[in-house]
Amino acid sequence: MRIHILNPLLDSRWDELVARHPKASAFHQRGWLESLARTYGYEPLVLTSAPPGEPLENGLVLCRVSSWITGTRLVSVPFADHCEPLFNDFGESQEFMNWLRAECDLQQGRYVELRPLLGVQDADHGLQPSRSFWFHELDLRPSLEQIFLGLHKSSFRRKIQRAERERLSYETGRSEKHVDEFYRLLLTTRRRHQLLPQPRSWFRNLLECMGDKLQIRLTRKNGVPIAAMLTLQHRSSVIYKYGCSDERFHSLGGMPFLFWRLIEESKPSGAERIDFGRTDLNNEGLIAFKDRLGANRKLLTYYRYANTARRYKAAQWDSRVLREFFCSLPDAFFSAAGRVLYKHMG
């Protein structure tokens, strides 16, 4: 098999494959890849066995991340919880893996990383497990009544009822105002968890590039935004990607209320599942939260081929002291720190 390379931002054959392939997700869409390129300067590419001009039957999408801090690597794909290679059977994968290992060595890259949701079955692919997470997904095929009864009584059902008694307002949208209000809540949440915020431009680019596949959901108390979430959709799957809230109003049940509205609206739209993303194995609080939503979980493992000739010292901004310093900054500087450093994290 000969491997060909195409640019998914310019070649419409990639859009056609993503639209019809059963393993494709929102993270394969041109909009996600273009947002990565615009915001962080990552170079997207697709490996395929199809020669130029012929329809694609398979494809492996990656982004080339180049950083003087964290090194150069190929990732499928940055800031996505998972990204399945669009192969029709595992027998196709060996030639692609051979190409990736050779390219990594030739270009003196640090590593190649794949994030397959369904795992890698071929023992000779040359990639090693690198990190594992829990992946959470809610089945929307039961009735709404059954799904509601599957929610944890005190963590969700009672809080949803509290939100309704409080008459929290609810809206969905994609306007600049929605992005701004969402981002203000995001800064508050990231500061609370001592995490750097994504740059505002990332969300503006997602909004422009993903089109109506992206929605922002927002709830207010007396006109004040208290919780928000950003979701993506691809065919029968909805992805809950980002959520944020003002902790002063947590007792009002804003986030549980938004999750329930997401479920109520996704089911009649034809969605069969809600993807709640990955969770670190040691994050017991978030694991419990997603379990109480009634989501099923399974192990999600990333795979790497590391170039042993290229050694990079781990980035130090993840230290507790540095996180505390960043989180003590005013919003403008806190956001700027995320804008400068996030492009090195992909």
C-alpha cells in the first residue's frame, strides 16, 4: 500500500469521508481542524491509501505541533478527547503505522500520538500505551422518563427541580454575546480549578468554523449568567465539550439544569448518545459526577511512538506553585497566559 498525504482544509474528499464514515466524530470535521490551525498554527494532514482524484475509503487525520518548548510531534488530534482512525478494518493500519514511525524518525519529531476511542488491536503496530482515562457516554435511546430516573436523586433530580422552582432562564445561541458570557464563566471556573484558560480566540474560531454544529447553552438568575456549556454535534452523537459556572450560585442547580435541557433537546433531534468526554483516572469527583448523570464508562487509552533520540524536559507550568501564580493574575493577564502557553500543549 502506498500512503498519500492530503490537506483536509483544502480537499473536499475528506469532508465526504467524514460525513459517511461510521467512526467519524466532530473532532474529524474540517471546522475543528481549521480552528486548531487558526488559533494555534497547527498543520493538519490526512494519510490515506487513495491516490489524488480518487474517493477516500480510509483516512488518518493528524496535526503537526511544532514547539520550541515541548518539541515537534504528530497528534491525532490536539485538544480532542478521542479521534478514531477512519479505517475499515485493522488490517489497513500496519502500513500507516510504519509511515508514522518513519516520519517521526526522519523529521526528528518527539513522538506520534493516536487517541483511538475503540483501541488498537494489532500488537505489531509499534505504538505503546501512554495514558489512560475513563470515557463517559450517555445512551439516549431509552425514554426521557427512564433517563430522568437514571439520574442521581440528590445530585441531579432534586437540583433540576430546584432550578425550575427558582425560575432560572435558559437559552441557546451562537452570538458574540453568548461567547463573551460563556468565556467570563470559563475564566472563573478555570481559576477555581487552578487551570489555565483556553484563549478566547479558540472559542470564536470554533464558533465560526463549526457553524450550526456548535451550540452554547446558558442559564441565568435574574439576568445574571450563572452556568454555561458548549456542545458539538456530529450525526447521532452530541459532545459535551466545555462547561463552566459561577460557584456563588451552585445551590440553584444551574449545571444540572443545563445537562437536563441538553438531554431533552438532543433526543428529539435524532441524537442517540451524549459524549461526556474523558476523565483522569484519579479525578474521583468528576468520575462520580458523570456516573451520577447515568453515563456508562469505559477505558480510553492513548498510544505513542516515541523517538528515543529526542528528549524534552517536561513543561513546568503544571507545577502547583506556577498554577497558583497564574490564577492570582487579573483576568486579562490570566487569559493572556493561556493564549501564550496553550499552543505548546497540543
